[in-house]
Amino acid sequence: MPVLNEVTHVRAAVVSLLQQDYTGPFEVTLALGPSIDGTTELVEEMAAVDSRIRIVPNEVGSTPAGLNTAIRASKYAVVIRVDAHSVLPPDYARLAVETLERTAADNVGGIMDARGVSPFEKAVARAYGTRIGLGGTPHHVGGKEGTAETVYLGCFRTESILAVGLFDEGVKRGQDWDLNRRLREAGGTVWFTPRLRVLYRPRPSLAKLGRQMLSTGLWRGELARRYPAANGIRYFIPPVMVLGVTVGVLLGLAGVGQALWGTTPWLLIGFLLPAGYLAIVVGATIVVARPDGFRAVLNFLVVLPCIHFCWGIGFVLGFLKLTSNITAHTGR
């Protein structure tokens, strides 16, 4: 587990690991970055009372660097990649290892089960778990067990990921997808099973969600440009939507100008594009967010466009190399 400034979540995450019902030997290796919020003291306190917790320094501080540091320090044949925002059910490690052995896969993973506490977090969780939110991939919405392009987190054969070079430390977001791509290209198997569900706590504010989505989009665009043959059409839907709505608004405003000048305002037809998108957002809100109550519905009306536009804008910037320092975008 890479850990950096996660004082709010790390205790629950680590406790869920220590409570696994896996009967074999295991250790919890925390790659500790240079935190400034009390995370270091909290992690050291937990390690002092449980010898299964092992701390290794992650001076770089990035997620892939922390993962690689922890993996290199590991002594076991299986590595389970976890996140400080995640809470694993007690049977996760046992089911993951059983599936790894049964399928002979190189990586096994399941569903990111996003759940919120506040109305805003509930709205984000709803968006994550629907096709209209993050595209409907199995590790977000579920599906049948079988081979997959990528999975959430992952239970890896150590020898397999060492053979393909571990995580690319130059990729600050999307490193899981990139590692799974290299595993598949090397002839390995990535396996999805809905039996594995990991509780995930979404970002608690619009600003943090927007920063996360912008960074995710930036790196997805960067990876789509680097490896064009490895990308599905779904990755291009949000940027096309952003461009369509933007062009529609500009055309509509030009139509307003036509009307003011006394000419036929035929460019007002451009407003149909943002109006159509707005109708989709409202319709999705009614269908998806209504069970969570009125406040969650209001938040969903903001959350969904935030995800779409921040991710889509980031994708365009990353794909066209329009950001000066993409490595600075980590989503934190």
C-alpha cells in the first residue's frame, strides 16, 4: 500500500488487511511517502503494536514508486495491491489467491465498490457505479467472470510483474492499466471476478473530485497517444462530448449575435447540443440518484458534469500534449 497524507483513511484500510481470513503467512507493507498531516506518526504507531505491519520509505512519494518499493521489499510469491482509500472484506485475500490458483492468471481483481457517507460522496459513488459515470467497465459496475483488459487493484504473481518491469514510475495515474497491458502483451492473463469487491471512499469535495478527474483524464489521454492500439472507443466519448458541447455553445452564442444584428439566427441550432447533454444529465439523475435522497440528487447534478468535463478536458490536454508538466498531475 502506497501511503501519502492519508491520515483520515489509512487506519481503516490497514485494519481491514490485518483482519483477512487468509490462513497462510502474510505481511502488510506500507510504502510511506513524506506526509505532513500526521500519517507518518499514525502508521508508525500501528506498526509498533503489530509485527505484521512493515514500513518502507517512499522518498519519491508517487504511487507507482511506492508500489515498486513495497514489491521489491516483499518476500512472498503473491502481491496484493491495495489503496489507502480502500477497505477490503475479510475474505478478499483468500478468494483472490484461490482464483489466482484456479485460473492460472497473472493478475486477479474485482470491483471498486464506491460508497459515500455524505450526500456529496453518495452522489460520487453513484456516478462511479453507473455506465453514464465512468463508462461502465466491469471493475466499476460488475459483470461476468473472465479475462479482462484491466481490473481494480489486483492480486499478482510476483514473478510475473517482476518479469515485465513492475509499475512504470513515469506514469502517475493509470499505472494499473499500463501494467496490465504489459502483462497481456507478454502472454499473461488478467482475470476479473465479481466475487472480489473492495469498499472505496470517493473524494469528499467538488474541488478534490475535479482534480482527480482532470489528472485521470490527462493520463488516459497520454496513454491513448502512446499506445493507440490498446484503447477502446469508450475512452474517446467524454472528450468528444466536451468538444461537442463547447462547439454547440459557441455556435449558439453566434446565433444570438445574428439575432442582434437582425439576420436569420440559424446558428442558434448549436444550443441543441448542450441542451441535449443537459437532458441526459437530468434523466440520469432521476434514474440513478433518486434512491439516495434529495440532497444527493442535487449533488449528482453537479458531480456528473464535473466527472465528464474534467476527465474529457484532461484527455484532450494529455492526448494533444498541451500540458507543460504532466508528471505534476497525480490527482491528489
